[in-house]
Amino acid sequence: MTRLSDSLHDTIREQLKEVIPSPTYETWIDPIEFYRQDERAVVVPVANVYVQDWFERKYKSVISKALCCALQKEVEVVFRVSPAADPRASSEREPASPQTITSTHETEQAQGSVATLPMTDLQIIPAYTFENFVVGQSNRLAHAAALGAAENPSRAYNPLFLHGAVGLGKTHLLQAICHTLLSRLPDIRIHYTSCEGFVNDYISAVKRSELDPFRRKYRELDVLLIDDIHFLANKEGSQEEFFHTFNALHNASRQIILSSDSSPEDIATLEDRLISRFKWGMVARIDPPTFETRVAILRKKAETSGYDIPNDVLNYIAEKIDTNIRELEGAVLTVTMRSEVESRSISLELAREALGDVSRSRPRPIQVSDIQTAVCDHFNIRLSDLQSRKRSQMISLPRQIAIYLTRRLTPYSLEDIGGYFSGKDHSTIMYAIDRIKERVASDPQLRATVEALHAHLLEQSQKHPSWMSRPA
Ligand code: ADP
Ligand code: MG
């Protein structure tokens, strides 16, 4: 199959834009891609069966029309489920390319040249800014400290150590610091990476006996940000190297910013000398948001996504989901998608149905927790192990299968999925999905297991909507 040319894509998008209202167009239609299968058919990859079903019913005819016009002949449009296609995640279309942030200042100066975050292994999300971060009691200190570090690097707090459970906004704040620094100081030397990125860099430098370039890369910086530093647990060599990196930067008054899922002293097997260094500057904890903050976050998400969500629905979601902000976002997505699929306006009744309080005839979107539970039951392992970073084969294979199924059965982006699996970054998630794809292709027994789990989940969602656990 070959992808239609960019100019054909532009023509088709122009036409669709005229007939499909935004925000539907922006969220779902704009990111889709068209592939020529043969003379008579064009394939549109979609992320899962729900999106496929929805496109079939609502948009097949307009998309066919736009295609026929652009290609000047009759063609059939086929929506094909492909786990690699996520219509919402346009930024993932080229997952292998290095991620960059554009600094407005430099773009103005040098027409299109970009200030880059040098070679980060993490996906940089333009929306993770301070403006889009809702401040409440639970994150006020972390937010103020992050803002201080962004406005006064190396002078406010050094190091800045943010910690809190998954899905509470650590990555958002770290990236907000990057956005602010790069737009204010385009020449600043800044490196933002996951701890896994740091560890992998170090290991490959050791293997190639190229420690000097590695050290220059990490020590000749104005600001170093490392996300999920708890990943250093159990990695003695990397801890040693990080210790020296830390000292070099700190002695030169360069800003260090770290995030972690637990406080410095609670990171298992972290050396005492690192624990004490992490506490030299500011340690700020992020707690789960209060009800008021959850409502404020939901209101902000609704505003930015362009959906009109009534207050009683926002309150209902905020009451129902009281832990994690990622789950809140998932609930908004579930509710808005249901309203789109069924062409109904968003109401309390619809939200109740979508989030599983009322039995209904249509299948409810499968939740990540349903997939995790089904995989744990099948392999007879604990949920906490599946969600942990343990690497034994007994745990990592089921975990990779769960990640693969999540990609196939939910509309979540790689980033989102990472959040459900101890905050893995999008390249790790991509790796897990590719691993299972390869193994399914060559190992019939594994294929049977994966397909059985897939079928089981789909069947349960259709037959017994109440079987599904609630998304909180
Ligand atoms: P963590 O890194 O702590 O696991 P993230 O930073 O990935 O969490 O946050 C999860 C999701 O919740 C992201 O989409 C983020 O934008 C959103 N989020 C978290 N905190 C806030 C907040 N205070 N205001 C708005 N959105 C938030
Ligand atoms: Mg994170």
C-alpha cells in the first residue's frame, strides 16, 4: 500500500473541513491518513473497533465523496483497525524522529529554525505549559517551585525535586519548565530526558568506551531535567555516574530538576549520598487533587478540547474519579466519544451510561484496568507486579501483552498508555507493542493467547457492560 501524496491529503482535508464541524474535525478527522490499496480502494487505518464502527456509520459517505473528488474516480474507502493508528495522536505519526520544541523568539529571528531540546527520548507535548496547568491545594507548592525554576534557573531552588503518584502532573510541570525556559532564553543549553534515557545513554557510552562525549553532553548544560528518576533504583553504575553528573552541575551552579514517583528516601536502593543531595534544594510533593481542583481541571480540558460539557456532568465525573488526572482525562474522552458516536448532546444521563452507572445495550469502551485485570487473571500474576517496573520474563511478557492490547482496544495515545504502566515513555510502549507484534507473527501459541484475551475483552464489553470495572 502506498500513502497518498501530501497534496492529495491537503485537498481531501480541505473538503472535509468544510462539511464536518470542528472540534470533531480537529480531533478525529484531521489526523487520519489515506493509503491506496489498489485501483478501487483506499484504506484509512483506525485505532480500534469503536473508531472503526463510528467512522463507518457517520463519516464513510463524506470521506468517500471527498476521496472521489480528489482522485477524480470512484473509490471505496475501507476503515481498517491498525494498532499503530491513533487518530488523536498526530504527534506520533513519526515516532522515530527527534522531538523538538519551537521557541517563538528564535522562529521570529531565523525563519523556521528551531531551538531544540537536544535529543530527548521523551515526547514533548506542546500543551504541557504553565497556562494549561490548573493550580490547587494539592500541587500549589510544586507549581510555584517549578515556576520559580523556570523564571530564575539556578537561583530559586537547586535541585528541584518533584514527587507524587502517577498521573498527577509531574511530566506536565517538567515540560512546562522547558517550554518557558526555551521561549525566554532560546540559547539556553537544556537537556530533558527520562531516567531510562540517561541510563541507556550511559550504558551505550560505556559499551563504546565513549564516556567523554557522554560526560560533555550531560555536564556542559545550563539546565538538566530528568523525569522519573526513581528508575535509578538498583542501577549502581548509573547511580555512580549520576552522582558525578549531579556534582559537576551543582558545583557550577547549573539547574537540576528531577521528578520521581516517591520521595528521595523512599526510592528503593538509592545511595544515601544521592538521597541527601536530592534534599539539598526544594522537595515538593504533589498530592491527589481535591474535588474543586478536579472540577477546575475538567473545565479546562473541556474548554481546550472545544466540547461543551455542562456543569452537572463535570461535577459527576469529578466525584466519580478521585485519584488520578489521567483517569479524569480518560473519562472525558469516554463521555465525548459516546456523545459523538450516538449523536447525542452531553448530559448527565449520557455520562452515567458512558462511565458505567447504567446498563446499556451498546458496548462501553474498554478501560485499561479491564485489560490489566484480564491479563493478570490469565497469567496468574498480581496487578501491582504488572504495573511495576519488574523485568523478569514472568512479569514482562504479560505486561507487554497488556500494553499491546491497550493499544488495540482503547483510543489512548502511546503517552497515555505509558501513564498506566508506571509512567513508561512512549518509546518503551512502542517497543512493547512491536515485540508482541513480532512474537505473535512467529509464535502460534502466543498468538492464540493474545487473540483469546482480545476476544474475551470484546465479548465481555458487549455482553456484560457491568462486568467492566469503573475507570477510577
Ligand atoms: P505524571 O508525570 O505525574 O504521571 P502527567 O504529567 O503525565 O503525570 O499528567 C497526566 C495528565 O494529567 C496529563 O495529560 C497532564 O496534562 C494532566 N494534568 C496533570 N496535572 C494537571 C493540572 N494540574 N492541570 C491540568 N492538567 C493536568
Ligand atoms: Mg510522568
